[in-house]
Amino acid sequence: MRRKLVVGNWKMNGSRATNASLLQGIVDGLNGASAACAVCAPAPYLAQCADTLKGSPVSWGAQDVSAHAGGAYTGEVAASMLADFGCTYVIVGHSERRAYHAESSELVAQKAVAAIDAGMTPIVCVGETLAEREAGQTAVVVRNQLGRVLERLDADGMAKIVVAYEPVWAIGTGKTATPEMAQEVHAQLRKQMLEKNAVAADKVQILYGGSMKPDNAKELMAQPDIDGGLIGGAALKAADFLAIIHAAA
Ligand code: PEP
């Protein structure tokens, strides 16, 4: 039985002051929730997350990582540095990075491996654009995106990733995939991993992301292959984020 996981992606939002009340609000409202939860903060605030969340049930992580171990890569942040600040997770291949920073699936795969090598869990994002969905290409797009990561991992490595299915057309738009639409893609992703190794594939949490909110979270996460959520906008308000965590039975 996979434990549900709810992860907040703060994107480029926050300040020391707003983070302090958001983090405290989350910790105070958890009340023994059964789902695991984490926040992925902008890199400058990871120390604040570590200071505030250490010893609490809330994990923290980053939104991107360099594929390189270190050296002359101005502006990049190495996986070892994120691990140094206690990060459990790092998001790789978010559609905003693929679209605005031209990240290829090959680079995303390298980043996933860098995260695993540093002892963290990469949250590997995959998802189709609206044009790709309308052209009937969803299955092949997400298969190729995940495939590039899987080809670099053995079964043990595969068991160390989290996958997030995030249809690009649903991110930040208020449009959500129906539970059935999402489950269809999640089941396909699970099957792709099963082809590699059944035991490991059964362990991998597959999150849904794309306008998940308190009022649609329960239905989405009731699907057999939807193991939680990657939450953008609704992760910026403690009450909304907590409602989603508590909806994950
Ligand atoms: C995201 O950024 O990963 C996301 C799912 O955003 P939102 O929940 O705002 O659609």
C-alpha cells in the first residue's frame, strides 16, 4: 500500500515573513494527517524551511537542481548543496522549466540521477500540452518523457523516484483533468514502470498536478493510481494546502 504524498510547489513566491506564517500554519494544522507532505521552496528559503520544519512531519525540497556535481556553473545549485540543507525532494522537469528554460527530457533525466546520487527523491514531472492532447499524443508524450529517466535507472533507482503527471493545460489555469482522465494516464505510467520491474513500480508514488484544490482533491486521490498531489496555487494558503493533505486518506 503506497502512502499518499502531497507536495506544495511554491514556484517563485514568498518572503521570509510570509513563509514563516505559511510554514507554521501547515505544521499547526497537520493534526496527525495520514498523508506525507512536503513543501518545495525557492532555493534562498531552504535554510528557513530547515530551521522551521526540522523535527516536524513536514519535509522540504527544491524546485530544480543542476545536473552537474559542482564547479564553474554560475547560478546553478548542486544536488549536494540541496542535501546539505536537508532537502528530501527536488522537482525535476516541471513544465515551466521545460517551456521557459528549454529543458530537454535528457537533461531532466540527468537531474533526476544527480538528485538520487545525493540521497534525495526527484519528483519527475511529465505532461502533455493542450495541442498534444487534442492531437491524441498524450500517451506517447508522457511515455517518452518518463522513458528518458527510466533508461538511466535500474530497479533500485526507479524505486527512489516520485512521478508527477501534470497536464500542462491544467497548471495554474483552473482546469483540472477529470479523475478518470488522470487515472488513465497514471495507470499507463505505472504500466511503463512495471515493464521494467514490478516490485519497484508498485512502490513509486505517482502524483497528479494541475489545479488540484480542496474541492477536487478527494475525488482525484481516490483513484487507484493517484498517490497524491503536486500543488501550485493552493499550496500558498495554509488552509487550502491542509485541506488537500487531509483529503488524502
Ligand atoms: C504546479 O505548478 O505544479 C501546479 C500543479 O500548479 P497549480 O496547482 O497552480 O495548477
